Amino acid sequence: MHPPPPSLPSAILSQQQQPSSSASCVSPVLYPVVYVSPAGLLTVLMRYDVAVEMTLDRAIRVVNHAHKAVAATNGRGNASCIYHVAAKIYQDRTSTQLELFGCRRAKMTTEVMEFGVMPGGSSSAAKVNQPVCYRLTQYGLKANPTPDFTDLSQDMSVTLLFSSSGYGPHLIAQYEDVAQVRCIARTLALSARPPTLCI
């Protein structure tokens, strides 16, 4: 005889279909799950290890834990980033910076584009600690021995999310209202479905 399965917290049970007493299986968590964090963010947990974090002023951060990838944008829409082991991209107003696999870097603005390989990369010039970079302007292409690239080694998505004014513990009640509306809509949608059979 097996011991009964551990009971789930009431918060999770409220997000699931309640199994009938005669059913011989436990229902899995039904995604998406809406969560209000103590930091004052609305978090939506989705299938395949994906989480979406949002603020009231529309800053958003999407995290794919399985693929170690993050994308984010601030609430004003004038800054965004993608962070992955093979590519890091940061856009702030009219400037976009890229750091790609092999220490390849690029910077694009409305006036100029700089690109090249920095020391530590895979090219022979980078191995001798000399940057191989170029600058493209309206006047043509020139070698650029002193490129101006931003350090993108840190995940900028957290900075974008928390630079928002729409998060914080003082806004938890408003986030809970948003989450409650989502739960009511989900309950109505689930009640319209035919019952699930457990075998």
C-alpha cells in the first residue's frame, strides 16, 4: 500500500482543476500560472521553463531558462535587450550595441557604425591583443584603433525591468487585482471545457 500523495498548497490547487474523489490521478499544474512577487512584479510561469515578468507601466522581461535566453524592453519602449550565451544585444534610443560569439562587437547609431573583433576573440589579431575594428560613416570606411564599445557582459534585462516606476512592494495590491482578473477569466474558460478523464 502506497502512502497518499502530498497535498498541494491551496494557491496551487486554486489554479488547477480539482480532481474528483474517485479519480486515481493528481492533476498537473495548468499553465500559465500567474504570480505576484514580493518585489512587486507580476510573473507568469509558462510551459517549457519560460517566465514572463511584467510591471504596471508595461516593462516586460521574458526568460527562457532551458535555453539560457532573456529578452526585455522598458515601459517607454526606447530601450531593449537580448541576452544569450552566443549574442548580447542592447538598444538604447538610437544606439544599438552587439557582442557576438568570438568577441565580435558592433555599435550602430544614426551617424556611425563601428564593428570588429576585440582582444580575446578567435581571430589571429585578437590573439595578440590588438583590436581589429573599423568605423563606417558617410565619408567611408576607416580602421578604428580605439573603438567605443559598451561592456555587455552583465544581463541588462534586469536593469531595464527594475528601472521601471511600475514595480515595488507598494503596488502589490494593484498587481493582485490584475492577477485576480486573470484567475476569474481562467476559471470561466476551464468551466466551459469538457471534464478530463483520469485513468
